[in-house]
Amino acid sequence: MKKIEAIIKPFKLDEVKEALHDVGISGITVTEAKGFGRQKGHTELYRGAEYVVDFVPKVKIEVVVSDAQMERAAEAIRDAAHTGRIGDGKIFISTVEEAIRIRTGETGDDAI
């Protein structure tokens, strides 16, 4: 099993959710996040005073998939979240040792 974590622009969330649904991924976890990478944040003007916004709003998506679904899921996220502009985000993929469904006790791929 693989865990896919994607940090994306908030306005791309619905497109990514639909893209994952289209490739057969039904369960995702979404967390609001703030951060910056190469884009470093930006300067804004408020009541005549200029200030730096160090952290940019992002959305973190987490999904656990079978090894067979990993490539399709990562590709779906990449294609749906892509704008071609700085700050599109990142996708991280890691191995999951075990998954257990609390309600039924199912394990492994059956639990996801």
C-alpha cells in the first residue's frame, strides 16, 4: 500500500477530488495548511501599510491506495492540480506498512 500526500492550491481541491473519484479512489483526507516553497510568500497592502505574508494558504490531501492504484492516483492529482504557475504544489508518496479498519477489523488492502 502507498500513502499519497499532495499539497495543492485550495481552488484546485474540487478538481482533484473529482479526478481521484474518476480513477476509483473513494476516500480522501483534506487538511487546510499554510506554507511556502520557492514562491516564498508575497507582499500585501492593508490600510496603506505594506506587510509580508510568509505563509501561503494550501490544502493537503492524503489518500492511501493499493500499490496497483498508486500511479493512476498520483497522475490524476498531478493533472488536476496543474496550473503551470509557481506554487502548484508537491506530491509525496510513501509506503504504508499496514492498514486496519476499526469498525470491522479488516486489514491490508481490504481496509482501504
